[in-house]
Amino acid sequence: MEMFRVIATDVDGVVKPYYDPVPRELSETLIKISNLTRIVFLSGRQISWLEGLVNGMGLDVNRTILIGEEGAVILFPETYRVVYSVDKEVLGRFKLAREEIKRSVLREFGMSVFIPATHVILTIAAGKYFSDVDTLVKKIISRANYGDIIDLTYHKMHNVIQVFPKGVNKYAALRIVLRTLGISEEEVIALGDGLNDIPMLEHSALAIAIGNNPEVKKHASLHFNDGLSAFKYIINNLASNLA
């Protein structure tokens, strides 16, 4: 019988609706699942935010692993060990570049943009200045020859720009977690709703797409309109396969 030892799930759009709290029924379902197997939560958000989310849902935090900042930071709550998924030399160079970009953006746009505290990546909520901030960031990267260590990603629906080290992604972080736990990709159920979830879906035993993105659905074995339906399917049909 096929056994699954990890459920790896994206957060926004899967566990949590983008602008609403986590539904109570979904929290209750995740608690049942976490009693049977370990859950890895992956997000572009800060680790501290993920901690608050997990605690707020009532899950045993020691049965979870948190991957934040698009895969840059990993927290093993059981031992409260933080791991960075970035090479130390690259991380050092990136942090210098990050601070230069941050100072320049704040000098130019001040309180018109919001930059939350993070461990590694730089998240810029640019609002109506999205295009202007993007132009400035690209100009700094080009001028200082940071292109070999920096990638950009955009969340245009929220007017957010993220600056992060090359090679950082959710799947790369998940591989570190699996290697640490001694678990293979053939023992993973993965759930995601975005393009950045596709590598994780492609390298899991059971890939579940959430929502209506046609590209994401191409890489999944199952599809559900929302996360609650997917997690209820897991607890109702796969509980005996969880370990």
C-alpha cells in the first residue's frame, strides 16, 4: 500500500483564502491530518506569520515544518532550528544588495511603499508606484551587476515585488526538508495553486491542484476548487495511507 509521510501545502489560496481567515472546518480537518502525518507549510510570507497561522489554527506546531519567504527560510519548530536554503557566500552578497535596494526604494518613495521585516528576501508592497519601483530596482541591479545573485518575482494582483537570491524556490527548500527527515519524494502529497508551486507538484507522489489555473492543473493528478475540499478528500480517502 502506498504510504505518504509528508503533506506539503502552499498557504495563500490553498489553506487560507487571500483576504479571509482560515475557515474553521479547514482548521479542524488539518488538525486531524496532522495527528496522522507531518504537514509542511510553504509560503512567500515571513516565518513569524506562518507560526502565528499554525498556532491560530490549533495545530501541534511540532507536527509541522514551516517554509517561508518563497523557500529562503525553513523552520523546524520541534527543535526551533532555522535553516537558510541559500549558500552562505551567496547569502552574504545578497544581503548587501538587498540593503542597497531597500535604502534606495525608501529614499525615493518613503512611506508610499511598505517593506515588511524579513530574514532574507526583500518584499516591497509598492501600491500605485509598482511600475516606478520596479524600474528603480532593475536599474540598481543592472548598475551594480547584481544580476548573477538576484531574481525578481511579481504579485501584480497585490502590487508586490519580491527580490530574492537566485536558486531560492519552494521546491528547493522542500528537498532540504525531505533530506533532513530521510523521506523520499515518493512519500509526499503536494498541494498548490500557483506557477511557483509547479516544481513541487511535479516531484511529488500525489499532486493536487487548487483553483482554476490551467498551467497548474496540467501538473496535477487531482484538482479541487478549494483547499477545504482537497483536505477533506485526503482525510476521508487517504487516512490509512498517512504515516
